[in-house]
Amino acid sequence: MGRRLLLEHDAVPGIETFDVYRKNGGYRSVEKALKTMSPQEVVEQVQLAGLRGRGGAGFPTGMKWSFLAKPEGVPRYLLCNADESEPGTFKDRYLMEKLPHLLIEGMITSSYALGCNLSFIYIRGEYMWILEILEKAIAEAYAKGFLGKNILGSGFDLDLRVAPGGGAYICGEETALIESLEGKRGNPRIKPPFPAVKGLWGCPTVVNNVESLAAVVPIVNDGGEEYAKIGIGKSTGTKLISACGNLARPGVYEIEMGMTVEEFIYGDDWCRGIANGKKLKAFVPGGSSVPILPHYLVTKTAAGDDRIMSYEGLSEGGFASGSMLGSGGFIVFDEDQCIVRNTWNFARFYAHESCGQCSPCREGTAWMEKVLHRLENGQGYMHDIDLLAEINKKIEGNTICPLGDAAAWPVAAAIRHFRDEFEWHVNQPIESQKRNFGLASVPTLV
Amino acid sequence: MVKVTIDDKTIEVEPGTTILSAARQIGGEVVPPAMCFYSKLPGTGGKCRTCLVEVSQGSEKDPRPMPKLVASCSTPVMDGMVVKNTTSEKVKVGRGAVVEFLLINHPLDCPVCDQAGECHLQDLGFENGGEGTRYEEEKRTFDPVDIGNKIKLHMNRCILCYRCVAVANQLTDKRVHGVLGRGEHAEISTYIEKAIDNDFSGNMIDVCPVGALTDKTFRFKSRVWFLKPMEASCECSKCSGKTVVWMFGNEIMRVTARKDQYGEVEDQDGKTGWICNDCRFEKKDISQWNIIGPRKINRHSVISQGNYASPRQTIKKLN
Amino acid sequence: MSSQIHIPISERHSEKPVFSPEKMAEVQRVISEYPEGKSKSAVIRILHFAEDEFGGWLSIETMDYVAEILNIEPIEVYEVATFYTMFNVEPIGKYVFEVCRTGPCMLVGSDNIIEYIENKLDVKVGETTKDKMFTLKTAECLGACGYGPMLQCGKKYHEHLTKEKVDTLIDAYRAGNTNIEI
């Protein structure tokens, strides 16, 4: 096992309470920041740490913070994006459920760095019981003087609230999240203006993922440079990976970036291989929206090197033979899984979750879902496969928000790597309903 | 002032101007089509994606091109920006894609649609669309409903531009319709049977780019190309009273606001010339109007393509 | 499909729904969490409260009542309620089983669980049992991918489902034991 910065104490009984959390070194970063550092110094440490957004896009957090406009007399807001809904991703839930105070601590320190006096955690509505855990923890933090007026005598005030969503994947997009927090439909906004200039209620706003905000705690405690020593290249620090699908031991793991995919899937400390002794067929390393890779590109890159778990390592080879780290939703498929069925399932997800605001996404995602549904049920034609490839090229890049791209990529990748399986569905419409394609595709490495 | 070049034509505009309005200041072929943006209704735009353009140089300072096509209606120009509209192959493909998406669920019932002939979707399809359809699935359908006793909503034809929602928000004191549902199932509706009852609600018909919102007092009365548009005015306490009356012989078939070449309501006396429901729906007698003279309308529309007066131009366009 | 909702009059609330004083206090607390003039932000939370309080679904009367509390137009509430999938705008059963059907859960057998519940309760997805006890729905990813197959009922997640566990669960809910852990 590598170093654990976030989940170090997740197994300590009662860690969800203030006292136990505090005994285990909790809230040190708040003390350190508020008493010994200026807000700008905290921002600098986060920049030094090279922390990249853990929600999926991987944008440097420190840079995002530095974009925040600071006009006089206008409030600024920090919003925590806890609308975790990317299929395959359940790391934020684990973190909030086990260590609610870690998120609260990260939010206090980050709010101080950004000069926010009112911050919100926007949590998906289905996590209502976690909302209750968070509200309880927040009440404790208020009682202990870590929230409210004049925190630790520093003169810094902060109010922290939790707001639930109502069931919409799109609210994980930062401007949709802001709309939803304003009590509206979760339609992403047209950018520019960006939230850093005009966000919640027209004020400058930063939106960060749960894990990113939690990572601010070890960064402030140990210093950005120490944090940056962990990991590899531009992928610094640790990352929570939520492993699921046909794995022997699925769950949430904290990894040091740079370990190999092979170790992660097969290692005894990690996922312990494929469930029921089956063979690996494919994997999706970063949540449903990133490209799927066939088994021969999982542990090795196209160049024959070990594939490593990092932003760069997983995208090695570009979309031709690589994927993305994304949100860390690590989905593994065994040999009995049907790629066409799974692609249809994901397409249905995106069609269901499209907000319906812009035409390429509204019409395109639903169209792909219908074509894939036919293919999966043995009613497709050969030209449907090319049509799908065409539709997703037409959605990609033409939409208001990244949901269009997220819907297009998995379909494109499935056709790229598993075209023979799609063709088999067309050529063997009856057979394809009775059994799966298995590993029939023979790897041909170029 | 900032300098922007669109399809090799350069113009200086105020800082903060969008690419689309800069293009409109140049005029002509360089103007991207817009289905959801409506300059008289702040906050509209960005949704339909028909006005996508390529930015091949971000600005003088940062000449990098923008990675994706951008919505020209909501992207402000930067000094030294270079934009490609008709000269970009990427834009052509992207716009073609948007047209295809807008049409897959559209009923294509132009032969019975009152909007035919002045429909922006027809124009868009004619200019940027492909032949035939690749959509083999069932189209989504809705029943037509009355929203108010003078306005018919054909949700089948709607492209969800949100303009009518903006009208209700900005011109009326109380919005009773909106966009319900999500994704493919999003629809314009009042949710429960409710009349939209407001002096200015009729302007929703004028801003609707397609035949989704139509004037019930004109429904199925005539094709628009058989009518003679005449500029007219009347004394009205609610609006400017400056309208266009559409006549068949001496009979007024319908009344609309005066619209410019982009289909937007023109300014009258320094403000947008929205007209009230009395002028639009009630005054159908010629004696109630002071007829000023023939209204010149922009013959950009599909109806004029069959106009034998200039066959050469038609052929040029078709090529 | 129709543009307007048609709910039988019998299913409507005959009286205007009113929050209990305790719930109303909670509603007011939530509203006060937002800066002045921004009370509309509380709409989603209050709709959740309203569902809990008024039979698990949002009637027109309920939504109008929420609009009145927040001092916004009813259409603004309808727009929100129909956008978010957690809100039911039609009557539902006493307990709603929402089975996750998205990729990771499908890989570990959610399809079989859905079929099993359909047969067991004799309903199709989206339907309510005749005794109005259970409604079966499917949901998109509920963030329990490593613990699938799973279903959500109320605020509770029931994970690592098997057919036997589903049996236990249904029996327990029938008997009114909603605190069951499986």
C-alpha cells in the first residue's frame, strides 16, 4: 500500500465525529492557515502542490483559484461539487460518509484562501443521508468555533451550508450546479462569462470537487512541495480510485499516482484481479465518459510500456490507444460482458441526463441511444455503425457544455476498438441475443 | 474600438460586441444564421448552435485559434480576432450537423404549417441542410394545445429556442409557461391548462422562429406568400400602433410587428416595436388602420426561391 | 405524449396542503440559510420536504403551495420539479424501489434484479402494485457502483442485492419495517 493522505484514518471508529477527528490530527490546516498564513500564501501552496481538479477535467486547482475575480464590495463564493454522478464514480460519497470533517476542514481552509464568507456544498439529492451526516458535522464545527464568526480569533468569518440537488447528472457541470443552487433548472450557462467572474447570483465563484478540497488539507499541513513529491510528473499527490465492475474486490482506494494499472487490478492490496477467475476484456479508467480500452491496451500502452495510473499515463496514446484518468471511476469488464450492450447502456444514460437545452446534445444523444438499442437487439444494419460514428462526431465540440463530448467519446471508442463486435451483432442478430462475443477479438498490436 | 475580421472583411466595433452583431454590422453573406438568439431579448442565444463559427485567431495579443467552434451570438470579439464563417469547412460541417439534429424530430409538415414561407428553419434547411434523412426512428410527437384563446402551440415543431420564455419574462408581468421536462422530452408548456393572458403575449408568435406558436386568428386562412404586407399604424394606448397588416384584397388577414431582415422586431420611436394583443388580434377591419404603403420584406426566404423574376440568381443559389 | 399533465381529479389533494408547524420551522430555517432575496434557492430542498410530507409526490396544489411560500410563480416550480428525476409529479406507491440500471450495476447483474422484482411484485418498471404499496422504478447511476446491484428506497441504499435479499426486503417493507439493513 502506498501513502494515504486523505483516507489515512477512514477506519478509525467514530472518525465522523469532531472529537475523534480532531484527536487524529484534524483541523490542523485551519489553525495553520488562519494563524500563520495569508490567504495568498495558501493559494501559493496549492499551486506549488500541482493539485489538479479531481472531478474529471484535471484542471490545476491553484490556477483556477488565481482566476477568481476580486472586485471590491462583492461577495465571493466557494462551492463544493458533491454532485457525484458519473457512472463508476463513488469516491466522494465514501469520503463524505467516512470523513465529513475532512471535507469541512478543506472548505474552511479553501474559503479562507479565496476570501469567501459563505460557502456551499452542493450534494446530489440521492445522497440525502450523507447530507444529514454533513449537517451534523457542520453543527459540531460551529459549536467548536471552527465555523461562524471570528474563527479561532482570526477575524475570519465563514458560514457553510449544504444544498441538495434533485437528481440530475448535468448539475455536476459547474454552471449547471450554480443554476441549480439558484433554484432553477440545471441548464448549463453559456460561457463566457465564466464563474470566476460571474457565478452564483452574479458574483465571482469557484467550484471544486470534494476530493480536490479535501486534498487542500494535507497540502497546507505538509506544504505544497511535500505534496508534489508524491506522484509522477504533472500528476502529483494521491488520487481516490473507485473501482467497480467485475473485480474481485471493488471499492474505493487511495493510490499514489504512478503505480501500474497491472498492480492496481491484480495486486493483493488492491482489486485482486477479475471476479470469479474470469479474464479481463476491457476497462474504462475514469468514469463512463472516457474511452473504453480493450484488454491488450489495459496493462500495456500501444508502445509496449507499462500503463501507469496518472493523468498522463492513462491518456498515453491519445484517443487512438489511450483513455483518461477522468474522475477515477475505474470500471472493469470481464469476458462475458457485451460491449454493444454496455455502450447502449451508457448512451441511454447520457440521453436521459441531457438537459435538452442545446440541439446537438438533446437530439444527438437520444438518436445514438435509439440506434444502439436497435443494434443491441439484433435489429441493426451495417450502415448504423457508421451512422453512429458520424453522429458522435457531429455532437462532439458543438455543444454548450461537455456533456455532449462525454456522450460521444464512449461510443466512438467502442466502435474504434470493438467494431468487430458491433458487426457481429448485425451479422448474427439471433446468435447475438443468446450469447456474448467474449474475447473473440484477437489483439493485433501495431 | 476593437478590430475584428470576419471572412476577410474587417470592421471596428465597440468592445464587448459579440461576433454575431459585428457580422451584422458588416452585413451580407458573412452573417451567421441565428435560431435562438434575439438581439431584442437579452439573455437569449447560445442554445441552438446554428451560429457556430471558427475563430482562427483569438486576438492580436493571443493569436492562438480557439479549439472548438464557438457560438457567435454569445462570444465577444477581441481586438485582432479573425473569424471564419462561410469560408470555413469546419463551420459548414458543424452547421450541417445542427440542421440535421433540428430536423430529425421536426414533423416537416410545411405544407400545412402557417409559418411556411417565413420559417427560419426552412431557410436554414434550404441553405445548410442535406438531402433526405438518415433518421429511421419514430419522431417524438405532442398534441397541439391552445395556450390562450388566440395562440396555438404545436410542440412538434418547436426547436426549444427559449425565445417565447424570454418574451414572457421580459414583456409580461407574469410568466405562466416555461420549459418542462428534460433532454429529449423537454417541452414548452403551461403544465396545467392555463391561458396566457396578457396584453403582450402575442409577441411570442412574432419571435417564434418556426411554426410552433401560431396566431389562431390567422390559422389556415392563407399562405403568407399570397398576402400583401402593408405598413400600417393606428392610435393605440398600449403600444406604438406601428404594425404590418397582411392583406388579401381589402381584407386584413393578420397583423404582425414590423420585422427587420433578421426577422427581429424593429425599433419604433426609440424602443423595440412590440405590438399589443389588441392590435394583433382584434383590429382586422381596414377602417381601424391608417395604411401607409407597401412593406418591403426581405426575400431571403424559401418562398422566394421559386420566384421566376430572377431565375439566374435562383440557379446560382442552387449551385 | 401530451403537453399538459392530466391527473385524475380523484388523485388531487382535496384540501390545500399545509406543512406541519415543525416542518414549516425547518422550511424557514432552510430559507434563512440563503442571503436575503435569494430564497428561490431553497426550492429543491423544500420540494424534497413537500414530497416527504404530502404522500411522496408533488401535486399541482403542492407545487403551488411551495411557490407561495417562496413567493415565486408556480411555473418556476413546475419547471424545476419536472427537470429533476427525483421528483414524482404523479401519484406513486407507499414505497418506491429505484433500482440502478447504469453500466457498473448492469455488469454485476442489475438487469436480473429488475426482472426479479418485476415478477415478484407483478408490475413493470414504472408501475405501482395494485395495493399501492410498491412502485418499481429504474434510476441512472446512484453512486454505488462498487456495491451493486443496488436499489434506493426513500433515503436508504440497499446494496449487494441478491434475489434472497430482495425477498427479505419486500417482506420487511410489507410488514412496515423500513429500518431493515440487508
